[in-house]
Amino acid sequence: MNQTQENFKRISVLAIPLILSQVGQVLVTLADNAMVGHIGKEYLAASAFANSVFMVIMMFGMGITFGLTPLVGKAYGENDPIMIQKLFHNSLFLNSILTIILLIAGIAAGLLMPYMGQTKLVVSLAQPYYYIILLSFIPMVYFFSIKQLAEGMENTTIAMILTITGNLMNILGNYILIYGKFGAPQLYLNGAGISTFISRLFMMIAFFIVFKKNTLFDKYTISLKTNEISKSIQKRLLSIGSAIGLQMLVESLIFSLASIMMGWINELYLAAHQIAMSLSYLTFMISNGIAQATTIRISTLYGRKEFSKLKSATNVSLMITFLYSCVACIIFITIPTQLVAIFTNEGNVVIAAASLVGMAAIYQIFDGLQVLGLGILRGFADVRIPMIYAVTSYLLIGIPLGYIAAFKFNLGAHGVWSGIIAGLGFAALLFWLRVIHRQKALSA
């Protein structure tokens, strides 16, 4: 078996559970939006607004947990279980502190919702739902803490099984609590929030049980010898995690600020934007699954100093991502109205959302390439420069261009999406220039 075949097989084995896990999470969001959309566009607009604010908190917190994966992957490649134990214990401690800080920031953001330019109706529906999903951030962080440990050791299956199970629970809970089925009260949008919290709590508890009971983790269970807080390990975790978190934060900001700008236009386009973003998020998560598998593969090969295989892994992942992104682009261009009809049958919302799905088709390749570039760089634990690139691309290019196109050139919602496309395209270019630089450095 040559290097290309070996890497294709290994990346596929890693990526398929990650993709199924990621898609499972997004399908829950799609189910939320579809169920909420059928009780009225004002509820869909409120969901879009609340999730755009929560996404900023969530993405930064997730990014912090992601800092564990490349470090565990390198230690796993070096066959150093003691270091893996130390990394995991320090990661749990660090994530606990940051969760408290982010919850305080999240509460403050919720209090500022009435001042973000949305209608009173949207704010009144969004705030209670927002606080419920904010509470679900606590179990979510601990679930991801163990998930990143397992994935750093090239095990992506357990998280997939638990995620899919939790997501099925969430969809059932949505049906019961949103619509008031089986004797439950009809809670509308708040029902979706409660169901999300319950499913995330289940996933956290289940993963802790698996961690304690599964023999796979026996040699990585924290012992008294590794049960100390290390300033040097904390610094490494925080350095990598905060850079990843900031990168994910600014990337989510471009979409969150886009949602807020849509609300400045009207509720119709805010609802339409939520539908288009939900579909786009689904395709992104498949690319993201491939990128995460690449991070795991690159970090392991980097730890083993198998640089030739590492370069081959990069090329294999690039081929897979590019072909997939082309397929996603074709689907979005070909059947936008049919995709939108999953969420709503209100004619004006369908027309508006279908036009935005058409624009989302344009950036599918950019989106796939930028997330893969990030995945490769994270495998090297190269995160600071990419974070600067992300800030430049999304906040200094994407958002300003979107605002100018929407409100100065009167392109409205399509102007906002033009900014998103520009930001993602520029980010993809910068990340891949950095990947090429790292590849050349290996040959030096």
C-alpha cells in the first residue's frame, strides 16, 4: 500500500465518524429550525437572533477545548501516555475556569439584546430561549473536553455514537415540547431550548461513564502522579486553545453580525437568512469533519516525524475536500427552492431564502478550503498566525464589505452575503499560503 492509499484509508476511517457526528449536530439545528419555522416566521427570526448571539460564546468555548487535540495527537504519536494524562487533567481544570467566565459574558450579552436593533417581538421571544441554551453550554464544554481527548488518540467513533444518540433525543424532545405532544405543555421556542439542554446533559454524562468504564481509556485515566496543575501545560493549552477559540470566534462573528444586519433590514430576511445559514452550516460540517480528521492525522505523523506521509495526507485531504465542495455547490445551485421548502411554506420567505441559498453556493469551495487549511495548520499546533489571518479576513474585510454593499449600495441581504463570500475567499487564500510555507519548512 503506497502513502496515498494509506492516508486515504486512515483519513476516511477518522473522518466518517466525525462527519456523522458533525452532521448529526447540524441536523438537530435543521430540525429545530424546521419545527420552529412551522409555528411562525417571528419564532424563526427569534431563533436566528438568539443563536447568532449564543454562537459567539459557544464557538470561542469550543475553540478552547480544541487546543487539546493537537497536543494529545503529538503525545500519542510519541507514545507518551503520562503526558496525555497530564494534558487531559489540566484541560479539564482550564475549561472549568473559562466556562464560568464565558457564562458571565453570555449573561451580559443577553441583557444587551434589546439594544441590538431587533424588533421588540423578536427580542421578547429570543431572550428566554437564549438563556436556556446558554445554560446548556456547561455540559457541552465537558463533553467536548473528553471528545477532544479521544479524537487526539485517533478514536472518533465513541463521540459519534453519543452525539447521534443525543441528537435523536433532541429531535424527539423538540417534537414533544415545541408542539405540546403526549400531555406535555406547548412551549414553542422555549421547548426547543429545553430539549437542547437535556440532550447535551445526557451526552456529557454518557461520555464520562464511557471514559470511566471503557478499557480503551484505562492507561489514560488520571493517576495521583499526574493529578497536579502544571503552569507550563496550562500555558500551552491556553496558548493553542485561545488562538483557536479566537479564530472560531471571529469566524462566527461574521455570521452573527450578518444575522444582526439582516434584522436591520426586516424579519423576512432574518428568517430567510436563518434558513440559508442552516443549510450552509450542514455542508460546512462535512468539510469540517474532514478537516478535523486531517488535524488528527497530521498531529500524529508530526509527532512521529513521518514528514513524507504528512505531505501526502495534506494532498489527499485537499482532493477529498475540493471534490465534496464542488458537489455541495452544484446541489445548492440546482434545487434551492426544494431545500428551503423543508423549513417553511410561506411564499415570500421561500423566495427570499432560495435567493440566499444561491449565494451560499458561491462560497462552498472557499469554505471547504479555508477550514481544511486551518485543520492542517492545527495539526502542527500552528494557530497564532492563522488567528491573525482570520481577524483580517472576517472582521476587516468580510463585515465592512457586507455592510457597505448592503446599506451604502442598497443591495440589502445580498450585499451582506457578498461580504461573507469575500471574507471566506480571502481567508482560504491566506491559510493555504501558510500551509505551503509549513510544507516547505519540513523539507528544509
